[in-house]
Amino acid sequence: MADGGGAASQAGGEIAKGSRNGEPFPQRDPAAEGGAEGKEQEQIAARARQRHLRLLLRQCDRVMLMDFELLAMSDWPDNFTLAAARRNRDLWVFSAVVAALLFLSGLTGFVPAWIAGGGFGAFVVIVLLGLPGIRRIYTSRPSYLDLILERRQMMQDARKHVAHLEGKEGLAWQCARLAEFNPVLRSPRFRQLVYLSEHRVLARNLTRREHVRLFLVFLLEAEKAYKLLESSYLEEHHRTLDEGWQPGPGRAEAKGSKDSGPADVSDDEAAAGKSA
């Protein structure tokens, strides 16, 4: 008991002596630990941000496949041209009907035979002039039927292109998430487009040229947002490289554990192992 008390008093004396010599005990630095923890949280947030940006880039990359000329429909026949072609069509039909009535009147005896014959000849000439192959010889203006078919073909091509851009996921619905880079995408006029795209029925509901033009405007705004997204992603990527946050978490630790050799064994443990 006396020996134990003497050892305790001797240890206490050494501790007191150490503190008197000006050598304080090692203590944790709360500021350093807080800085390291904040750095780690910032690194985790940066990686999460990068994953989010990569997801947006992958989902909206088809916006760069947009065919502006196809969706703009710059060669769309306007209403004035269509009205002029309709007037010419009506005049052609009226002339053919009058000539046919003269011919039929001659058959019934209401008009002389030579007038009926002239009416028949005029009817044949008028009908021939209306045929597409002969019509192209004396005029380059398209007929009313040609304009209608041209409009229908352009609308069909535009809808096919929209269906290709939309895919199975809905491009407009996914690009609506780029509103953080371009607030115009939150405009109420695009709300119906986004709704139809979300339900995968956008292409079949584009029945008018105005609908296709609205979709084109949406894609142009989405393209602006996509370019800003690319710039933001590259800036974040360069910042993570400058901060030394690459490679990803856990990779360096795994590499260190793989390269590290067996742990050192003390002499006492080695002797105990031999005796065992």
C-alpha cells in the first residue's frame, strides 16, 4: 500500500512538473475541426451539384438536334396566296361548268348545234388546262390543291421531327427543369406544351402551324438555357479540380488501403506469439 501511494505521488509530481515546465497537454483545435468539416460538406454539395448538372445535360441533349428550318416553316403558303389560288380554282370550275351547260343545251335543242360544239370544245380545253402536267407549261404558280398538299406535307414533317425530339421521355417536359438557367421557360404560354409533353402526347396534338411555332420558341429558349448549363457545369468541374476534390470520395482511401503493407508488430507481441 505504501509503495502504491508513493508511485501515485511520484506520477502526480511528474505531471505537475511537466505543467510547470511550460509544456501544456495536447488539445483539440475546434476551429480546425470545424473548418475541415465545412470543407467536407462543401465538397459533398459540389459533387451533388455536379451530378444534378450532368443529369440535366443528359436529359436535354436532344435540344441541340433541333432543325430550325423544318420547325420554322418559312416556306409555308400564306393566306393571301391560298386565297388567290382558290379564286383561280373557282374561276376554272365556273368556266368548265358553263361550257358543259352549253354542250348539254345543244343536245336538248335549246341552242344551235354549232354553239353546243363550241361549248364542248371549250369544255375540253378548260379541263385540259386544269391538269397539273399541262398547267406547269403555261404558269409557274401552284394550284390550290398543290398549296393544300404542301401545307399538309410540311405539317406532317414538322410533327415527325417533334416526335423524334420528344422521344419516349418527353423533351419539353424535361427541358422545363432548365428554368433555373432561363426563367422564360416558366412562362404560362408554355404550360400546355409541358403538360402534353409530360403525358407523351405532344406531337399528335400539334395540329396547327401556330402550335409548331410555339414549340420552336420553347426549344430556342431551352437551347439558351442548355448553353448556360454547359458553362455552369464546366465552371463547377474546373473548380472541383482546382480544389483537389478529384477523384471521388473513397477512391483515395481505397487506394491507400491497397498500397499499405501489413501492420508493424511490437517485440512483446512477437515474443508472445513465439511462446504460444
